Amino acid sequence: MVHPKSSNVYWHPGQINRNDRESLKGHRGLTLWFTGIPASGKSTLAVALEKELYERNCHTYILDGDNIRHGLNKNLGFSPEDRKENIRRIGEVAALLRDCGIINLVAFISPYRSDRQAARALSHDDGTFLEVFVDCPVEVCEERDPKGMYKKAREGLIKEFTAVSAPYEPPEDPEIHLHTGRYAVNECVQLTIDYLLRHDLISPKLPIVADTVFKEQRSPPGAMA
Ligand SMILES: Nc1ncnc2c1ncn2[C@@H]1O[C@H](COP(=O)(O)OP(=O)(O)OP(=O)(O)O)[C@@H](O)[C@H]1O
Ligand SMILES: [Mg+2]
């Protein structure tokens, strides 16, 4: 737990709250927290899922570990302390985005259970923090190795590499468990969408019905063309 450095800080309340913002968007602010070892498919799935959600009129944003290390977290390395701070910051950003009413897709290795738990705790178990375990055997990830990182780690060129020379603690009870070694990207996306629909976190897709209604409004039955 990190405490404020100064005791002279006060909360300034606003007039518009999370419910108001969520009503505006028509869906809850959610965090889908993708965790898994390198090359398990976190970024790939976050990108594919974001596209599917966007097409369903959801307001989304991806927080990707690699991208965030280019900016907000560029001063952090891969020691256990820096990894903890990396996740603490992104847990806070995810909470802010939930407060905005945005569906945020967090794609971070986030190897430590306690750090993920701390990020989850910010949601006060309101059902809007969903841990997505991107589960893939290390041999398959190493075979994929899209960034050549496993190779470098095996050669000793990268220290503290998760699943090679740094630990990964798998989730014990994730809301969504995706086996990316067995199922294709589109199947994993569909499983996630099905979960969100089943829990009323997004609305069913209605493009064909909406299109039909729109056409009927433009030209009522029997009207001259
Ligand atoms: N079902 C699947 N889901 C996701 N990725 C898959 C799947 N099947 C194969 N892949 C491939 O696995 C690789 C996953 O790479 P990706 O960069 O998404 O992993 P990552 O978990 O984000 O890794 P890192 O922690 O290094 O950022 C990609 O090349 C992707 O095409
Ligand atoms: Mg990634």
C-alpha cells in the first residue's frame, strides 16, 4: 500500500459521477485485465477484442505494457520493485478509466498475484474488474517468440525475463480463462464477448435490426419510391 507523501491533500468532489458517464456511453466502465507470460497473446487479443467492441459501439482503450513503458512508465525496469510500481500505476489508470465509463483492456504480463490483487481491490469487487488469464504453455510461447525475446533471454542477453529467469504466478480464479495454445484468436475473442454478454456488461449486436428499422422509417410500407 502506498500512502500519500503529504497529509495536506483533499478530495475535491465533482458534479458528474461514474453513473452519469456510463449512462452517456450506454455501458459500464470495465477493466479486462489480460495477464500471461510473454507471447501468450495478451496484446493480440486486446487489439482484436477492441475492434469487436468498437463495432458494438463500446468506448474502449488499450493499456499495453510495451506502449506504456514508452511514456508513463518509461522510468521503470524489470526488477520486482519496478514491476510492482508498473502495475500499481496501471491499476490506478485502469480505475480512472472505469470512472470515465470506458472499457479498458490492460495487456500487461503482471506476473505477481499480489500486484494484480491490488489493482482489483480498487474496484471494490463491484464486478467491473475482470481478470483474463491468457494461458499458453511456455514451449508454445517460446516457439512463437514474435519479438525474439525468449531467444535473447535464453542467451542471457535479457535478465529477469518472465517464464525464463523471473517468476510468473498464474491467476487462481480468473473471470475468463483463455487457452491461446488451443484456440484461435477469433475463438478467444468470441469466448470473451460471450462472457460479457452473459453478464450483461455489453449489449447484443443489433446492426441488422437497426438497419431494417431505419429503412422502414425512410420508406414506409406501400410508399412510392
Ligand atoms: N489464440 C491466440 N491468441 C493470441 N495470440 C495468438 C493466438 N494464437 C497465436 N497467437 C500468436 O501469438 C503471438 C502473441 O504475441 P503477443 O505480442 O500478442 O503476446 P503478448 O502476450 O502481448 O506478449 P508480451 O508480454 O511480450 O507483450 C502473436 O504472434 C499471435 O499471432
Ligand atoms: Mg504484449
